[in-house]
Amino acid sequence: MCRVIFVAPLTKAIWKPLSCVYLATFTEVLTTMFSFFKKDPAKALQKSYEAKLEQAMQAQRSGDIKSYSMMTAEAEKIREEIQALAPTAAP
């Protein structure tokens, strides 16, 4: 099992990596340690997609068809971004 040794950024150039030792900077240690706090970008895009569809529906109900079509097109672009982020599922 490999060990992680924290090395200050100034001394990183001095140390040579050994066979099973990984030299990490402070930011690398923090990002791996707190990676579970990161938000899923697909969830944020999904929320904006649903909000855009809701706005489009309201525009359609009020009779503003031009705004409805523009908002629907924007929602479709967001949906394509969501699909690009999502892993491909087997058919």
C-alpha cells in the first residue's frame, strides 16, 4: 500500500519520489480529503433545465409564443449538456 507524504511546495523540488511514495502538496491533500463536498454539476444543470421549462410553460400560457420557443430552445441546450455529463447507458 502506498503512503502519501505531505511536502511543502518549496521543498517538493528537493524530494525525489520513491518507489511507492507519493509526494503531495497541501492543496492536493485538501482537494482529495474534501472531495465529497463538491456539488454534482449535473444536478445544478437539471435544476436550471426544469426552471427554464417552467418559465417556458408560463410564457406559453400567457400567450407569448416567441418567448416560449426561445426558452424551450435554451432548455434543450441545457438538456444536451446534462446528457454530455451523464455516462452513456447501455441500450
